[in-house]
Amino acid sequence: MRADSALGVLLCPSPNHGARDARLAIDMLLLHYTGMPDADGALKWLCMRESQVSAHYFVYEDGHIVQLVPEARRAWHAGAAFWAGERDINGCSIGIEIANEGPESADPEFPEAQMLAVISLCRDIMRRHGIPARRVLGHSDVAPGRKVDPGPFFDWQRLAASGIGLWPQAAPVTGGALRIGDSGEEVSRYQRALADFGYQVAVSGEFCEHTQAVTKALQLHFRSWRVDGVADTATRGLAAALAQESAEG
């Protein structure tokens, strides 16, 4: 195994990968956190055959980057997922695991050295594969209700300022907040914006539990200071702006 990146990454080969579908381009970058108390233990788990999970890259808190799976291979990091009509997210993406215990830990923040390494790695991968900013996502985006990583403490705004991912200003919208049990044209319009960005949501006009889960996923990524599953005007404005940016880009 040879390193794909010229960033001086270390190598720790994982056996957990397979062939990519030749019909799918590598056009997505998916970010995760490990959710484990010990970074070395998390890396070891990703490299054990019995775990049946892996990622292409692993980023330590001190900024060291490890490559586990060749980018040409299909790493097993996304699980059951969906984005913009595609269900084989492993087949079209490169996965980065970021060492972090998660939002419930005593120290949930991502250290500066780690963030700088993530930014450098993302830029490198995006440049080599031509991945657009709108296709840099979190595990929570492609698996709403099942996953929350990289979580509310991850600085998506900082990445977007570096050209990695989107960070739109909320578009002005009319009407009140939408929540479980609401129905009608405003719900349909909101669901259409979510779907146009890429989330898996039916445009039913019924604000169901799944629409609530997708709303929380959007808030985790783009408004993490308030993740309540209520589509208030700011949340609906974000959905509209994201749909517009995706259409333009």
C-alpha cells in the first residue's frame, strides 16, 4: 500500500475494504468522529478484520494523519446511507475518521492542530478528485436519525471559509415554525428544499418523524447551537439557501 496524499501521512492498512463500482465517480468527502475514548484504540478497531468498519483516513488530535485504505478502494465507513439519489455512499466517497470522543465527553472540542490537519487533508483530496464543496458532508447528513457525527462541536463554518463544504446565509422565508403534526404547502416546500440539497425526505406535505430527523441533521451541520428538529424560519431559510447553492453549483 502506498500513500495517496503527499501530506506525509502514515500508513496503517485495514483489511476492511472492497472494490468500487466502476460506474460511480469519487465525488464526495464524508467526515466522521470516532466516538471512542482512546484514539489508538479507535485506530486499532478500524484495522481489525472483525470490526468490519474502516475509513480511508484517520486524523489524531495532534494532527498526525494515517491512511488505512487506498482511495481507489471502497472503505466501509458510511453504512446504510443516502444522498441525492445515491445509496452506495461508500462507493462514491472518501471517508475521514477524526479522533474525538463525541459531544458527551469531558472535552468535546476538536484541537487546533487536528482542525488544521483536517483542512489540509480535505483540500488535498478535493483537489485531486475534483470534489465540489457541496459534496463535503457529515455522517449525520447521509444517515439522519442514525448518526450524529462529526457532531455539534465540529467547526463546519471554518471549513467552509477554507472552501470545504457550504455555509450559506439563511434566506428570508415567510410563515411560522413547522414541527411534528403540521401539514400543507409550507411543509411540502420545506421538504422539497431538503430533498433538492440531497437529504432523503419524501415531499409528502406531512411533517413526520423522519422529516424531524432530517431537520436535526441539517441543524447539526449548519446551526449546531440549537438542534431541536423544529423548522423555524432560520432553519427553513437555510434549507432554501442550500438547495439554491446546490442548483447553482
